[in-house]
Amino acid sequence: MGESDEKFDEKEMEKREEKSPEEKWRSDPLGAVIWAIILIWAGVVFLLDNLGYLDQWIETLSDYQGLQFLAELEIWSLIIFGAGIILLIEVLIRLIVPAYRRPVLGTTIFAMVLIGIALSDFLSWTVVFSVILILAGISILVRGFTRR
């Protein structure tokens, strides 16, 4: 009986130590904000497409040097590409702002995979994988230089 009491006590302690959603939000509001922005981005892209403005917007952006690839993106590719960019912005914020500092390697890789999926129609996965490795290395370097 003593062993089952100890297990019960351990489970009770774990329940008490678990953070409520409000506590998680207070400790890391950036994650929730980033995912909200990704949902807003998806909604804006769908709205622009439904209203017929998306093609005009993409045409205008693709006139700029380096943004011509946007003209070839489908709606889902555009949403996924934007989500990847937003996640990379989160990584930068986490690296720069000490209050939001968390491990970012997984988020960096996830963002690059999303961008790779979005650009897969006209970009080789060997290029995407190389870029993922480069960004992972840069992330590790930046984290090493920004530690206290």
C-alpha cells in the first residue's frame, strides 16, 4: 500500500505543477500571438482570393526584384509560405528579446520545411535541405553569441 500511496502523491504533485492555460499564456505570450497571426494571415489570403484582389496583389509584388516567384504560388502555397516566414520572425524575436528566449532550432527547421513545401513546385528539395542546414547553423551561432 505504501508504494501506491507514493505514486498517488507523485501524480497529485504533477497535477499541481502543471500550468493552467492562463499561466502558459503569461509565461509565453509570443507563441500564442504568432499562431494567431498565422491564422489571420490565412484568413486574409482567403479573403483576398475570394474578393478577386489576390491576383492583383501578387502581380504588384512580383514586379519587384527577387519576388517574381510569388506569381507562381497557388493559394495554399502562399499561405504555407507566409506561415513559414512568420515562424522565422518568431525565431528572430526569440533570439533577440531575452524575455522570450526559448530553444528555436525546431521552429527554424519547421519554418524552413513549410517554406520548402510552398516552393517545392520550382525549387529542388536539395536546395531547401541545404538552406535548412545553413539556417540551423546560423541559429546555433546566434544563440551561442547571445547567451549571457
